[in-house]
Amino acid sequence: MVADPPPELVLASASPARLETLTRAGLTPRVVVSDVDEDAFAAPDVPGLVQVLARAKAEAVASALAVGAPDGGGPRGDVLVVGCDSLLELDGEPLGKPGTAEEAVRYWHRMRGRTGHLHTGHHVIRLGGVSGTTSGVATTAVSFAMLSDAEIAAYVASGEPLHVAGAFTIDGLGGAYVTKVDGDPHAVVGISLPLLRDLFAQVGVRWHSLWRPAGT
């Protein structure tokens, strides 16, 4: 008896770090970026906000895939869409992508020597013959070194902090400034592999079924 092929994995995110994390884990997602306006959404708290945003991204891409089908009748085959969003919570406030050097400096003046919580929302939609939807949030405590003003200026000047949630990375230049992580380190990069494994199982997909064939 021949097993059914696994669904096609679609990542609804432009994040290179998320793509690389999945790729290193043996998966081969296709990237389809949503056009969601993140500023148009709100929630009572930061975990709720990342979940709302992750869902919006996944639903936007799932809708685009359905519309893009040749007969307009829905997606072709079995498709697994994953949407994610991350925000750093500090003093109850969300710190997203600073966008400008001035904002990144302000973030780091608040963050240095302290611990924040990086929340990453995940939303999974399975389309095709088998359908299902599920979601979850991974929260990781991240402690930051007591950076000097000169260190902050140098890091911001590198450009790396401007386009990542909380103005830091753990897998790049910012790794030297993270002194402790309490929780899933993958979630700090922007996608929690253990949580995603559980979410896939909830829609009937075994994690190992998505691994690339040996030698590819």
C-alpha cells in the first residue's frame, strides 16, 4: 500500500530566519508573502496580538492560493499554510520592528540589562481534501546584556536590528547581547518547531512526513 504524499508546506512569511529554521529542520516550504497591514490589527494583550496577526497572514495567503487555482474552485492538492508573527513584550508593551535607527536605539536603552518576553504566534491552515485550522503562541523569556551606549550605536549601525521584532537577533550579530533564554530558542528566531509539530499533528500531519527525502 502506497502512503499518501504529504501536503505542500507554504510559509506565509517573508522572514529569512523562519525559512532557514524550517529548512535546517529538514522541511522545504514554499514562501508566499501576505499583504496584511499589521498596523490595522489590535488585541487586549501582546500574546493575543501576535496570534491575531499570525492568523491574518495565514488566512490571506490561504485565500490567495484558493483564488489562484486554475478553475477558481480552491487549492490544488493538499496544502499546509503556516502564518507567524513575533513581538517582544517589555513593561506590558509590544516592541515590533523598529524600522528606524532612532527607534532601535530607544528600544535598546529600555532593553539593556533586563528581561523581556518574545511572543510568537502561529496559525496553521490545512486546505484541500483534508481541512483543518489550529493555532498557538510560544513565549520565551529573553535576558539582555547591559550594553554600553557605544555598543548600542555600533549594533544599530550594522542595520540588523531595524527589521526584526524587538530590534535583536539571537542567530546573528545580536547573539552576543542575549545572556539567557528561558523557553524554546527557535521561537526567538520567529518560529517554534516543537509547537509547530504539535499544531501539524492537530490537523493530521506528522512532522517527519514533511522531511526532505535523503540526498535532496
